[in-house]
Amino acid sequence: MSTKKMWGGRFAGVTSGIVERYTASVDFDWRLYAEDIRGSIAHARMLARQGVISAEEASAIAGGLEAIGREIEQGAFVWRPELEDVHMNIESRLSELIGEAGKKLHTGRSRNDQVALGFRLYVAGRLEGWRAGLKRLAAAFTARAGENAQALLPGYTHMQPAQPVSLAHHLLAYAWMFKRDFERIGDCLTRVKVSPLGAAALAGTTYPLDPASVAAEVGFPEIFKNSLDAVSDRDFVVEALSCGALVMAHLSRFCEEIALWANPNFGYLRLPDGFATGSSIMPQKKNPDVAELMRGKTGRVYGALTALLTTIKGLPLSYNRDLQEDKEPFMDAEAAVADSIEIMAAMVAALTFLPERMRQALRAGFLNATELADYLAAKGLPFREAHHAAGAAVALAESKGCGLEDLGIEELRALSPLIQDDVYAVLSYEACVARRTTPGGTSPESVMAQIAELQEWTGA
Ligand code: ARG
């Protein structure tokens, strides 16, 4: 139970402690303080330009809000849960600091359009942060690709060894995913950066507001078209979370590969000590916990997306208090996405790749079998028969415990008389990779072209 509410004019009864705690959001939405202050200063200046309040009042408001921003940053601000949210905490302190003028700030505005603007500014800022991180992340993958242009490893389909690819090509696949994420978030931002201020509670207002000038002041290129939509739309958060979900999906795929490749049965990489942990009982263990946790946090981000989609489902127009539930999922997911991007950039830079083990896997998996079939087909054998003869060569090599390239010429010619000495050049893994010269293939030229294009984009 507590003090008189800022909205309490018509209320005689009081709220119980548990209801106050249940409805308050300041425990988490205090994080919007900088955006709330920015939006309020823009609103006050616009009110003055429109002659609704005086220029002196607007500058007193701006000065007071800036002082509050400093109090918050210095940890001197006292957050009061009975004031519900960040908006009323700040507004109440403003009146304490500057008196009458502070009470005019909320003219022509509702918390409904106020929170929508504050949260849009907050989400936009976080998405810009993701984008900067994604560029660094793509640059880190591209740099590792450049260093590992010679290393070859099995490419997989169905998780079975399929054809040789270069390690660079494999790493670049991720760089392109992160570039798409970057672009997707940029597209999403065009819909986040739409100012809802001026929608007021739901219907617009009788004050002569100029919403476009508020938008310009906070750096948003657009304003709302419909006041009902403006106060109730949370599509922008859903879109932001779905962008984050895809970032995590991409990261978690590489996390899975890190865990597999670090397994001694693969042995394609050594985990840096800083990104691994030991076991309390098994002394030999080096576990890829960081990659595993990142894979695990992907579920959290998907959960946030699902939570918000579920919250908005079936909500009648316009603002409903349910919408307060948009912030915690976003804030929780946002931290997971931002941290994961940063940590992966550092982790990929620190991985030790082991090309020798990759090469052993190429031999053991007969990754040049397609080459042998193509070779025979090129010599005139129908592809089906060529496939069959190459399959017989695989069976022979398997029984001898060697690679196709280790079979003697007579052994090979017994399978098909079309085979000649020139077959060994074709069976070389370097040749397999070099011959895949189609655009976007694994050949060195294609890989170099990819690296050049990505470097130009990342500027790294
Ligand atoms: N804390 C609220 C939210 O996050 C602010 C808007 C409340 N508006 C209202 N009329 N109760 O959604």
C-alpha cells in the first residue's frame, strides 16, 4: 500500500503491496531512462515551438531532465517502485527539481505514446549495436578464412563426408550469414525508427503538436500514420527479436561445429583455453562450454520471440497493459545476442585449426570418389557405370585401409581399363577443390573473390 498515485485523482482506495510489485516495471524499464529523457526533451522543445509552453519552461524542463540523467548515471537517483515505471519516476523527480514547469511536460502526451517512443529508441540503439558487432564478427571469420586458404577438409552433407572443400570456404559461409543478418537488421530498423509521439493515449490530441519535428529531433526519419496503431504496435520488437533469433541460429550452427571439431574423433581444431573448461572428475577433458552455452542461449532468444508473439496475439486495440510485457523478453534476449556476437568474434579468432587431421579425414572418407567417377565419365563411360566403377575402387581401398590415391595403377585398371596414369592428378584433393571454379564454389579463385568482397564490406 502506498502514497498517492500521479494518476490518483479519482481514487480513494490504495493499492496493496503485492499489486504494486506486480504492476510496477521500474525494476527493468529503468534501463530506458536515457531514451525517455531524450524523448521528453524533444517533446518539450516541440511544445515550446508550437506555443503550448514557453521557451523558458522548455529550457527548464530540458535542464532538469539532463540533471536527472546525471543523477541516474551517478547512482544517486532514488527509484521508487510505487511510481510504477521509469517514466513516472523521472517526471516526478522533474517536478521536485524545477516545480511548476515540470508538471507541464506531459501536455499533449500519454505514457502510451511516450513508452512506445522510448522503447523504439532503445531497440534501435541495441540493433545498431548488433550491427556493428556483426560486421566485426564477419571480419573475424573472413580473417581466419584468409589465413587458412590452403587447408582442406571434408565438406559434409547428411553429416557424412561428401566432397573436399577449403577451410576458408567453410568459414566464409558463416561470414555471409552474418552479412545477411546485418542487412536484415538494417531493414528492420526502417520500421523501428518511426516516431509514435503525438498519438497521445490513442486518438491523437487537441493540442497543436508537430510530431514530425519530434521525430527529426530524435533522429527518426518517419512518424506514425494512425494513432491507434502507434500506441499498440509492437511488431518492431517482434521483428527485432526474430532478427536476433536468426543471428543465434547462425551462431549456434558454428557452436555445434566447434564442439564436433574439438572432439578428438574429428580433431579438426584445438579449443583455446580461454574458451574451454575442464572437468572436475575427468582430468583429460577440455569441454567447449562457451560454444555449448551459446547454443543453449539460442533457445532463450527463441523463447523471447515466442513470448512476445503470444502476448500480442488477440490483443484488442489499442494500448493494453499486457504490452508492458514486451520489455523483459527483449532485454534478456538482447543481452544474449550482443554478448554472443562479441564472444564468437573473439573465439573464432583464437581457434587453432589442425589441417593435418582434416587431411587424414579426406583420405579416410574417400572424398575424391566423385572425381574418379567424373574422370571415367569424361573418358566416355556412361556416368552410371562410372559411378559403379568408382564405388568398386572405394570398396577395394577400404578393404586395404588406404585412400583411393594410394591404389596402384594396375589395381585401378582392373576396375576399368579407361584408367591411366593421369588419374592421380585428378585424385589430388587440391585438384578436386581447384576444379570447382563455378561462381561461389570452393575453388581458390572463388574463395579469394569472396574474401575481397567481404573485406570491402567490413573495411577490415
Ligand atoms: N509501463 C508501461 C508500459 O511499459 C507504460 C505505459 C502505461 N500506460 C498506462 N496507461 N498504464 O507499457
